[in-house]
Amino acid sequence: MKTNIGLSSKNIQQVVNELSKLLSDEFVLSTKTKHAHWNVEGLDFYSKHAFFKSQYEQLDELVDEVAERIRSLGHFAPGSLKLFLQLTHLTEVSGEDNNQSKSYLKDLLVDHESIIIHCRENVSHFANKLGDNGSADFVTKIMTSHEKMAFLLRASL
């Protein structure tokens, strides 16, 4: 059944395209954070192991929320690794082969900041150009979650 929520199909498609990129970013960042959780080494192992777990659990919630937002707009969410890697703005792995927490913290911080910038750009675009205040508010919420996670990463460096 066609979605009838006061937005044109064209505008909904544009929102869904951007949300699909965001979903891909969230999934890739969650995977990278799990990698850090599983592989971190050093004197701060236990505290960073727990820290990364807390962050990937938050990211997994965001993944689900973004996918559900796409579905609420009447579209199917991408769900394959191939599609996620095609759509993401992030790199799958960092260039460093270092399992120290500082390397992971820096790499993950860059990714959170990239998502924050992408969200900030879309807030205005969704509201002002596409008339979708709901998605603008939704992306603002996602952005503030990343701002807090980025703050915690930054404070740990």
C-alpha cells in the first residue's frame, strides 16, 4: 500500500536515499566498534572493553531506529553487507594495525564526527527543501546521540 503522509513520492525517495546512507554508516560504525571491543589490548583493556561494548549497544539501537524510519516512509531498508559498503561514507577498517585503545578511540571519533556532519547537512535539507520535518527531527535525535558518543570518545583521549 502506498504511503500517504503529505509528502510527494519524489521527496520521500530523496529522504530514504539519505537515510539508507545513514543506516549504512551506523552499521559500519557498529561493526568497527565491535571490532575495537573484541580486540583492544593494553593496561586499560577492561575499561575500554566495557566502554566499546556500551557504544556498540547504543549504535545497534540506532541501526534499528534508522531502518524502522525507512520502513515508516514506505520503503525497504538496505540489509546486505554489500549494500552497506556501497552506501556508507565511512571506511570499513582503519589503516592502523594497532590494538591499543588510543588508535581505536581516534578512528571511531573520526567516524562519529563524519556522521554528525552528514546528519547536520540533512536536517536542513529534509525540513526546508523536502518538507519532511519528521525526518529532520529524527536525524537531529540521531545527531545528538553521536555528539554524546563523540564527546565520550574525545574525553577518553
